[in-house]
Amino acid sequence: MILAIETSCDDTCAAVVDDDGRTHANVISSQGIHDAYGGVVPELAARAHVERCDLVVADALRTAGVTLDAIDRVAVTRGPGLVGALLVGLQTAKAIAVARDLPLIPVDHLHGHVLACTLQPLSFEPPFVALVASGGHSFLARVEDPDTIEVLGGTLDDAAGEAVDKGARLLGLPYPGGPHLERLAADGDPTAFAFPTGAKVRGLDCSFSGLKTSLLYRLRDLGEEQVAARRADLAASYQRAIVETLAVRVERALELTGIDRLAVGGGVAANGPLRERLAGLGAAVAIPDRALCTDNAAMIAAVARFRPAVDGDERASLEAYGNGQRPPIAA
């Protein structure tokens, strides 16, 4: 069995997964201390991981009904993410691996989002096109096998989840913005306002910074009274623009590759309208349960089933890497 640890941002996660992709435990401890700041504070996140990591690992083992004697390797997120947060999980995983003389498998966080759909009960195996849309990353990839991933295109600026959170904040919604924006949008008209999607721009890259600016200017033009009266319409139209920006690129990627299978991962994949839109593309679509879309350790274990382990000096010298330090899906 694999014990996996994930601490790339503000969720402290541990999971126990077997070689067949069956999840015996997937524990996620959300910190809930960043709401007042409108975003994750790296130092606070790292300190919270220090307090929780051992407890979350113990909870995962207890939930799975096993002890460390049943674990034959340890997997951990190496990056990308907040370096201080990553180091807590990495050092915890190293300590367990060294103390128990177990192989350690470093995993790229984004690789985890790509392969989350390979876990049971979906068991969605390559080849497929993958869309990863999260708070910090948005990209499309061609996946020929679990360890052969070709990035086809991505965001040129903000990630989709970042656009969601920033738009939600402009509309006066709490952090994290995704669930609040979706709830507000459910009562609005998605065609009430025209926001840019870049649908006429060729290629698979996308941009969200202009969309956020467009919402800002629209709010200023409407004035406080009209904004208050039409918040649901604004939310629905803004959300639709994000969904269309992603869906148009996905459709192009499916046509370009000739692959009619699509896997979706990342926190934005929890969005209901996006899931519905992608389901209508005519491809076989695999979208994990919402608990496997947001940051979690089970997806890290999913990758570890196919990745080589490190031990000895290599295990001891393993370092974390932050956002932007390596290209998407680092080896």
C-alpha cells in the first residue's frame, strides 16, 4: 500500500491507496484561516501544516484500518506550490520513509490532477486529453500513458481558479470564491452580459486577465445600485465566460489529437456548469468526485503507482520546488 502526503497549499492531506487504485482513506484538513485575507497567506499555511500533518497521517492510517507495517512505500508532493508548505509534507514523508526504511516517491502536484481519474471507481486509463484547471494552474495535455504527458497549451496569465476567486471578490463574495460564485450564478442569466472568452483567437492557449478586467469595468459602469440588483446575472455571465474559455480549447484539443477521451482535474472541475458543458462535447469524459478535484493526497498516490522511488542519498537530498520554478508536469 501507498501512504501519500500532500501539502502544496492550504489543505493538509494524507491518503492510503493500494496498487489497484482503490482508495482506503483520503483525509483532507482544510485550514479555514485564510478567509479574512482574501487568499492564502503562505506563512500561515506552512505553520498550520506543521500543526496538522502528523495528525492527518495518523487519521488516514486509522481510517484505512492499517498501521505503518502495511505501508510499502511513501509518496509526497514535491511541487509546485508554496515552498514552505511543501517542505512540511516533504520532511514528514522523508522521516517516515527513513524511519521505516521505505522507498520514497516524489510526485508533481499537477501530475496528480491529471491522473486522479485513474483511481477507482472511474479507472479511466490513457490515452486521453487532460484538462487541469485549478487556482494556480490551467493547461491542456495529451496523455499517452501514465508517465508520458505532453502539454498542449495553457493560460498565458491568470489560472481559471484565480479568475474565479478574483471575480467573486469583485462581486463581494467570500473566499474561496468558487462555491459562492456558482451558488449566486444559479439565480442569474448567463447571457445577460457579454464577457470575453477569446473564442476567436486560434490555438490552445487562453487568457483570463482580460476577463477579470472586463468585469471590473462593467461593475464601475453599472454603479452600485445596478450592481446590487444584477449581481446574480453578473455572476452567471462571468462564470459562463470562464466555462466557455475552457470548453472551446478542450474541443480544439480533442479535434487536434484525434482522441475522443477527456479527463478533467483541478479545483475548477468541481464547478457544475463546467462539468455539464464538457459532458456535452461528445467525448467520453471522466471527472472525479469533487473531493478528488480539489487538492488531495489520493491523486498523489495515483501517480506514485507508476513512478520510480528514490532512496539513500537521493531520498535525503530531495528538495521542493515552488510555482513557476519548473514547467507543468515536471519529472
